[in-house]
Amino acid sequence: MINLSIVDIKELTKIINNKIILEDITLRIDGNTVILGRNGAGKSTLLKCIAGIYKAESGSVRVFDKDPYTSKEVREHIGYMPDYYSLYDDLSVTDNLNFFRSLYKESLEDKQIRSIIEKLELNKYLNLKVGQLSRGTKQKASFIRAIQIKPKLMLLDEPTAFLDPISANTLRDIIDSYCRANRSTYIYVTQRVEEVSLMDADIVVIENGRVKRRVKREDLSRSLEDSFDIRLAKPISDNLIVTLKKADYIEHIKKISDRVIRVKLSSYKSIKRLIGLIVDNNYVISSISSIYDLLDDSDE
């Protein structure tokens, strides 16, 4: 029996306005994957090719062994959340969700959708027009639009952009729970390095329209078992150090400079709790050394 990948990309090149955005990308995706890269790296374009929105100039994209650009059948099973919310500003949130839901054969049950709406605290905005909402609230509605169709493959482009840390954690938990319960897969685009540690997924690094590096989740996990450095966006207070020392999952912590701490965890699985604790104390993480050490190696 042939073992088919969820996504199989071969020698993909995409040109937009006479500019090469993606060049000679070959990539197989068999499970949850985070696509990491800077602005302009080609992440969103790659996601649109997988979603069947863009047609490649050369090469091929197969999703569940079909071409997503020509196969309506495979697009029925793709829940795509673009980097721009893509909802109708003049319609209410409820009307938007109902309209997009009607375009697909399958969807989650009403009670399941209501549960997600409640978890994201979108209830009070359902009857408001999308154009009246904050950017973060639009982001939540866009996410529900994607997940409500019960997708086998979720394509999420910067889903936590514009969200506060609590809402971002809730959204990631919903993604993880949904995919586990429904045996679905997500491809999650981000440029935020701290999100990589929070996702139970392999990593693909995109740079200048090419795949620079692939990192298996277990490789990243092993690196986090040793001490690693976390750089914060503002000077570290003594109060933060005291707070972190109280965490029972931190074996050792040392302040290396005014913005860098060195941490050793009892288990790499505690990284999510550590990052949450730092964020809850109103700090932004600029980098985590173990991740950068893995990603900055030369191409495979």
C-alpha cells in the first residue's frame, strides 16, 4: 500500500507581479506543522497554494492526493483562515458564519460551534456587523469560520495576531483539542518564535521563498531539556525572577543580563507553562536560544 502524505509539494514555484515568491519548494507534511519565517518569507503564499487559492507556475501541490486548485472535493475538507480576516463587513458575525457554513456539505454541530464561540468570548458580538468589531474580535470570528466546517486540514495564517495572550492560548487549545478529537491536521503559520515552543508540531522554516530547514518536534524537545536562554523585550525586574523561582517545574534560573535569563526545566513539557507565566507578568519574549540554535543551522 502506498503511504500518501496529507500534503505533498514538489518543486513548487510561484510568481506574483513578475516576482518569484516561492522557488523550487519540495515538502511533505504528514502531521501538525508550524511554518515559521519572517515577514515576506513566502509563508502566506505557500498556505494559499495548499488551500487551492493560487495556481503554481511550475511544480505540483497535492492535498489528500488531489490538486486543491482544481478539486472542489478536497477544498471541502480544508478550513482556511487567511492573514486578513476575509469576512463581510456589512454583515453580522452570525450572518457571516451562517453564510460560509452553507457553502460546505459538512459542519460541526450547532452546540459544538456555540462552545467554541463561548470559549473565545464572542457571544456578545454575534449580532454586530463585522465592520464594527476590533481587529482581535474579527480574528476570532475568522477562526470560527474556518473550524466550523469540520475540516480534515486546517490552514491557519497568523491566527493569534491581534489577540491578547489569554485569548491566544485559548485559541491554540481549541486547535489542539479539535485536531485530536477529529483526527485532523493543522498547518500553522507564525513569525512569533515563542509560539513554536507552544505547539506540538514539526517546524518548517521558510526564508526568501525557500525551505531553509525542517525540525522535528522531538529534536526541539530534546534541546529544551538542557538549559536555554530566553531574551525578553524589556529589562527583567527582580519581581519576575522571584516569581519564576517559585515555579516547581523550574530547576534553575539565572539572570544573564538585563534582558536575558537562563532556565533549566524539570521537563521540556513545562515550556508552555513557563512562557505563559512570563507573558502573564506583562513581558514579551524576543527569542528562545534553543529554537534559534536549531533554526540557524545550514540547510539540510
